[in-house]
Amino acid sequence: MKSGKFDGEGQFSFSNGSNYFGNFKEHMRHGEGMMLDDTQVEIFSGEWVNDKPSNKDVQALVMKMPRSYIILNNPSN
């Protein structure tokens, strides 16, 4: 945590059972990281930029995030 936001390397588990392992910057996935779905099957592994995978082909799939992720990114909710 840095200034109340995720910053650095870590893991986040979503309420739907999916997981992200990797780097965060200012509360967003940023840098190297891996996203697993709720069955722990890899959805994307590689570079994340401002909370989105760098590979445009997988962005739509990965961005189907549960409500807990929306709350994570907007602490005022």
C-alpha cells in the first residue's frame, strides 16, 4: 500500500473466485501479472497497462470483473 492504494507486487482475490497475481500501481493492475478465472484457468499472463491487459484480443474477456473489483478501484463506494 502506498497512500492508501495498492502499489507494488501482490495478489487480489475477487468475490467470484478469480485471482490476479502481479504488480499494482495506484490501485490498478500495472506491469507484469497473471489473471486466473474462477476455476483457476489462466485468462491472461503478461503486461498490464492502467488496469488492462496489453493484448487487445483478451481485454473484453478479462474486463468482466465482479462488483468487488469495482469497489476496489473506487474506494468512495
